[in-house]
Amino acid sequence: MPSKSKLLDNLKMCMRDFRPGKAAFPNHSSVYDLATIPFETPELPLPFMVFLTLVSLLDFDYYGKDEKLAWSIPLLYQGTPFMISHQKFGLQVAAIAADSHATNSAKQMMKQLNKGIRIADKLLTPILAERIGLGEVSVVNKHYIMHDAYMHFRELAEEAFQNSVALPQPGPQDFHKVVDRINASVEWERRGFHYAHAMLDAFYSWLEHVLVLLLPFCDFDRTTETLEDLMRSDWTTKYNRILKPDTDRDAKRAYNQLQKIKEKYRNPLTHGYFDKSGASLYVHTPVVGAIPISLSEYKNSIYYSSFFPIAKDTYSHICAVFDEVEYLLRATKFARPFKIIDAGLDVRFDDDGLREYKSAISSDKDTEAFIQAMSRLADAYANMDWFMA
């Protein structure tokens, strides 16, 4: 990889047609009086990359926050004045007049800026790695959308399995209706199985996500732990780090059940219907024919079922285990941290954030006050209502 100085030289060469243009826009408010140049979304770079490239790396001047406006950068591109701004609804490019010259020039400017940003990526990568090492990071909270997916498939599976057993019983003389009822029941069981399969994937994915979100509330120490390593680790590592089943009997019981469910159902269904026991592999033998290499262990595989690997009783057992895990996260020592996660707030791993969390979960009152304050702040920033933050 080229050196930092070489990359910076390459960036300056790529951006040679750009010049600071503050003199052309002396007033910050003038951005609202300019003519917006229309762009398709794929043509525009990410707003933060525009700022980092032009301001952080190339030292361009910029105007700061205004109502519904995060920043604006005045510049000249091949002598034509433009104002690039990050507004509530995304990146905006504006000129003094949106005539054909300005529009064509703006289109060319965006192509050249996108090329410069690709160089900026390489310059910024080691800087970001350093910031991560200092704990100056947040993890985006996707708890709600992931839990909603889990509940969506769970409810569909519940409905399907209920329908499979709730069909009306035909009379003893209605043979054709008996067959129709069996076919209908099997169809509902098929749907229930497919929904339960999706439910499994959604739950384990949600669990891994939530266990990372809980980390700042569980004595995280960036001098001895690496956030990226934990995020890349499997669910077992995350579970052991947060719930500590070696010292918590309830957490251990739930872990053992989760492990069984994962090994018997989720792993085979996720990995091509193959399980570790070899139940999907049959050996040809005399007289008895093809037999699974798992031998008597075949009874414990997903292949040993009349129709589908997950039936109503199995589904009910799995849901009971999942409910127990949720209880451990929501109603025990994690109750206050989980309220913060439930509020949808992103979680921070910097030193100030860790101290704030420790104080916030010291009492129910402190937790509620923290959630209210941070939610107001998050809403204000999301809407760029800077003067309400």
C-alpha cells in the first residue's frame, strides 16, 4: 500500500480542479437562497466522506450547523461556485444559478469527487483503526428490527401449527373429506415448519446482536478485550462473556438447551440439511439396505421425523427455551441495561460512555432519566434540530 504522503499527493492531484470558495458565499444562510442541482441518489457520495475528504484531509473551509443543516462547504470547481451541504434529507449540491453550465459542471464534479473519495478511504482507514483502539466507537442498535423479525416468524408458525390441528373432523362415511383434512393438516404443518426455521435463524441472530449491545454494561475493558474480535466471535463466546453460565445456574440451563436446539435444528437447516452426526449420509449394506452412518444416533437427528423436522410440540419447546433466555436478559440483573437497549439507543464504548452507563443503571430512576435525556438528544440530532439538543 502506498505511504500516507504518497496517498495524500494522489488525492491532491485527483482533486486539483477543486478550490476553497468561501469568498463566493460569505453568508452561511445563503445556502437556502441557492439553486439546487438535481442528482440521482447513486451519483452522490456519502455525506461524511465528502466532509472528511474536503475538510479533514484537504483543509477546505466550511460553515457549521444551522437549522436542518449539519454543515456546508463552499468551493469552486473549475472556477464555478458550488455549495455542498449535508441537510436533513441528505447531501445537496447547489449553485448560484442552475443553468446548463452549472448543471453539467456539477455532474462532472461529482464524478471527480467520487474518485477522490476512493483515495480518501485508504488514508482514513488507519486513522479509524486507531480510534477503534481508543474505544471511540458506537454500535448501531438494531434490536427492534431483529426482534420484530423473530416475532413475525414465530407468530406465523404459531398460527400455522394451530391451524394444522384445528381443522374440522369429517364424519366416518366421508372418506374423501378425511383425505382432504389430512392433506390440509400436512400443508399447515409444512408452513409451520418453514416459519419455525426462519424463527430459529432470526432468534440466534438477534441474540448475538443483543449480547454485543450489553457489553458496555458488563465491565467492558478495551485494554484487555477487543470489540471487533467479540463481534466476530460465535454466539457461544458472546453468551459466555455476558451471561457467564459457569457461575449462573439459570444461564447454564438455558445455554444447554440453546446448544441442543442449535445442534439438532438450526445448524443442519442452515448448512444444507447436513448435521455433524452424519445422519444425511447412508451406507449401503446387505439385506437391510442403506442405513445412516449415525446408526442409533439417527433418532436424535432432524431426519428422524414423520413429515417435517419441526412439528408443533418441538416448536412449543423451542419457544419455551427462547422465552427463558429473554427472561434472563430482560428481568434479571440486565433489566436496566436492557431498558436502554429497548429504547433503541446506540451503545457507546468510549470511556465517557462507559462511565455514563455505570451511573445510568445505578437505579431505576437514573435509568429512566438517562433514557429520556438521550432519546431527546437522539431525536434532535436525527432531525438536525441543533438548537433543541
